[in-house]
Amino acid sequence: MTDGVLLVNKQQGISSFDVVARLRSILGIRRIGHCGTLDPLATGLLVICVGMATKIARFISGEEKEYRADFVLGKTTETYDRLGATVSESDWRGITERDVRDLLPEFVGQINQTIPKYSAVKIDGKPMYKLARKGIDPPERYGRVTIKSIEVIEFNLPHVRIDVRCSTGTYIRSLVHEIGRRLGCGAYLFSLKRTRAGKFSLDDALTIGQIRARRELNKLDQSVLSLAEALNFPEIRVGNDKRKPVGNGVALKPEDIVSVSGEFSACDKVAITNSDGRLLAVAESLIDSVDLKEQENRNKAFLKYIRVIY
């Protein structure tokens, strides 16, 4: 199995850590990590970095996400989803489809949301969910997130289905909890599926069973994205002879460039690859791509390395 990024279709009832543990067993590789946790209740796309790809995980984790969520009006729970103990129940029958449609646009944009006390966020080094399970009520924590869009897919009150596009770090169950609070009847998350993470789609993901089967047939490498393919950055390609200098942090010169794919501005992240397409480093450009030619006769750095891979 080569280093790279694997797209997994996570099943319900297992944690993101469980997925990593199973893949370590299947692939025989210890160096594996995921980009963005999914709760055990949630299903769908989990981006997995294998081997050297763990070095680029932070550049993938920050991408926006898309979810399909089903929620139910009329009840709140401790965990904000159907797995938690009931906190309150209210009559939802006075709520109309128009009430919900009129409210949802108010959540689009930057919002402050309450982080569920049953979450992995740590307080003094301890996950909040562990404190909550011990009967300790952790102090409320808030996060600033961005909801790009909310689209209503289906109404069958008290059930509502929505598609949400949002920034990383968004808790959909917190969003649902707040929708219920604003409607005055409460709500809890019934099911959740991540359908997209940055450039990656659930349509291209494999189940754990499919990964195991392809591994046994020695066909899994066909489903693994290279490090360069996984990044959504413009690409600066250099000769194979530049692998060692880049690895040693030696600054590139404009004449070292073989080709440029995509446009970029100063401060944008770019991928540095060699002629074989191997990712050598992630860098921050110090100039706009249109100004590269003007640098040819100047002895001035035009990029700054952020993460050297090889």
C-alpha cells in the first residue's frame, strides 16, 4: 500500500478512531489518521491519511463540509441527538412548514454555536463527554462557525431533512438544537451523513469491507489518492533534481520551475511537486503567479516553505 489519501464511507455505530484502528489492521500500517471526526451516530465521508499523507492532514482538515441531516421536532436530549436521554418534550403540532422555512435562513452566515457537552472538546485536558458521563456539568463552550447554506430537502413533520454546507468545526446537532429552541418546541438530530469534505465526495468513498476486499486482491492502490492529488492547491512543478534541495529547505529560484498549474496570489498555499508528480513540499507564495516571470533575473525568494514532505 502506497502513501496517500483514502476516502472511507463510515458506517453508523463506530467512531472515527474505530475506523483508523480497523484500517491499521487491514493495511498493516500504524501511521494513519483521519481529517475531521464523525460521531458514532453519523455516517458518510471520512478522509483518511495513510503514511506520509499524515504530513498534509492539517491542510485537508480545514476544508468546508457538506452534510445531509434528519431532525425531529418536539423533544430535546442531553446529547442533542437520538442517542441521548430525553431532557424535555413539547407539542410540535403548532409548527408549520412555513415556520421552519422562514427560520432557517437566519442561521446562514457566521454564528456562535454552543459546543455539546457530549463532545471531544477538552477542558483542562479532559474531553467534555468524559466529564458529562461522570455527572460533571462542564462549563458552556462556544464556537464561531460559518453556515454557507441550508437547503430543505423534505418535510414530513415532525421530521425535517436538510442539506447543510458549513465550515469545519460545525456541530450539526448543535445547529438542530438551536433550531428547535428558536421554534419553541425543541428538536434533536435523528441521523447525519457527511456527503462532501473540500474537494472529496462520498460518491468516491469505499466501505471498510470494500477496502479489505481490494487489499486482499492487491487492487487497493488504485483507490488511493497521491499527496499531490489530495491537495486543492495550485501546483508548481520542478525537476527531479530539486527533491533533495527542497528537502533541505533550500529556496527555489524561478528558473527551477518546469511548469505552473493554476493561478495564485501572494499568501496563497501552493504545492511543490517534482516531474514525477510527487509532492515535495507545501509552501506559501510571496508573490502573485502573474509576477513569476518578473522574478527570473532577481535573486529574491518567491515562496516560503510551510511543510516539507520528502
